[in-house]
Amino acid sequence: MLTSLQNPLVKQMRKLHRTKERRQQQLFLLEGTHLLEAALLANRPFVTVCHTPEWHARYPDLWALANQSAQRIELVSPEVLRAIATTVEPDGVVATLERTSVPTPTFTSLGLVLETVQDPGNLGTMIRTAAAAGAEGLLLSADSVDWDHPKVLRSSAGQWFQLPMADSDDLEAAVRQYQQQGMQVIATLPTATLTYWDVDLRPPTLILLGNEGAGLSPALAALADRQVVIPLSPGVESLNVAIAAALILYEAKRQRHEGVVGEMGRKQE
């Protein structure tokens, strides 16, 4: 059993709390039983799995599957596990996986494009919401928070392994390419005159959302075929970006299910 915080493996895994180290080591952390199960269901192999005796006793079948998938599996003390994890009270298991380059998602129906999103909780929530609403994937600007940040994975509630996603060094070029393929681009802006439910979201659609504070850049917003606003009550300045994403994604889902749209509030068969 590993009990020393000075163990080289422990030191290596603790470094993965930092973006720079995740990129240098080409590894990221996976924390908790639920995410471990999600990775196994997605057939993602582990580099290392560290677990406590209590976790092994509670999940012997899961341990056996992890043992088959991992290059290395280690029994560690609860103190060591807490040092490795980014959560205050980890539930007994932390693993590492390889960072892998993934192709840009293939959007043909509904996609979410995010520019300079900085909060990992927001990104994880949007991954979870996009998967639930039936979006085909998520495209993220390269200056956003890492998509394999530990909190992103936790906030995604396992959907991180199910939703195609990638980052892009040139988000404008990527959006133009999808427009050329026939997708309409919808941007959310506080100055827009159309509300988001007044736009037909049934055709192939990309939804653009921007930074938590600054919103979309003018260059990206200018590419939009339609600009929409989420109406707010007086005195409310803005909505959380993850809430905004949920509203628009589920409006698209509603329209596609019910055949209802209202640029003028009318039903179209």
C-alpha cells in the first residue's frame, strides 16, 4: 500500500491538478466511482488507478474491470488519495487517462460552439446539458478552460465520455465551414431584437455562446445568421452561460418534437 506523500507516483499525479502539467504529461485525472464507470463503458483504458482498501471492498467487480483496463493499479491510504484528488472528500478512487487528440465534431443537426468559456463547472454543465438535449457535440475555442479539467469531468456527470467535443485554434473558420455545409448559426447577444424562441431552430443549427463576462467576440457574432436574446426581468444583468445554453438547446428540442416555432409566434406543420 502506498502511504507516503513523497512517493514518485503520488507526486506525479498531484501535478495533474495544473493545466501545464496535464499538457506536459499528456495525462488527466479521473475522480470518483461514477466517472470510473463511465470511462469503462466508453472503453477508455486507464494509465493508473489508485484506490483505498475500503473502495476495493465495496466495489470488487468494478475493481476487477479496472484492473483489466489499467496499466498500473495501486492500493493507497485514504491520506494519499486525498492528496491526489482535487475534491475535499474523494470517494475512494482516482485514475489517470491519456489525453488524446480528437477530431472536430461532425455537426449535421445541432451543435454547441463555445468561445473563451473559463469556468470548468460551466463547461461541464454544458456538456451534460448538450448530451441530454440531443446535441451532436461541442466545439470549444482553444483559449477556453481545458476540456479535461477535473471539475469539467465531474460537472459533466459522465456525459464527458459520450459527447463528441474538441477545441479549435480558429473558431471563426470552423463556423464558416459549417455554414458552407448548410447549417444556420445562431448567436446570443443582449442587443438582439429577436427572442430565442422566435427563431426556427428545426433546421441544422449551430448555437454560439461566449465568455461568462464579455460574451461573444464581435468577429464571431458577426458570422451569425440570426442573433437572439434571452429576455430578462428588469434589474437582472445577465444569465449564467450554462443556463443560457440549456434554454436554447431545449427550445430546439421542443421545436423539433412539437413542430412549433414562432418567429411570429405561429405554429408550422
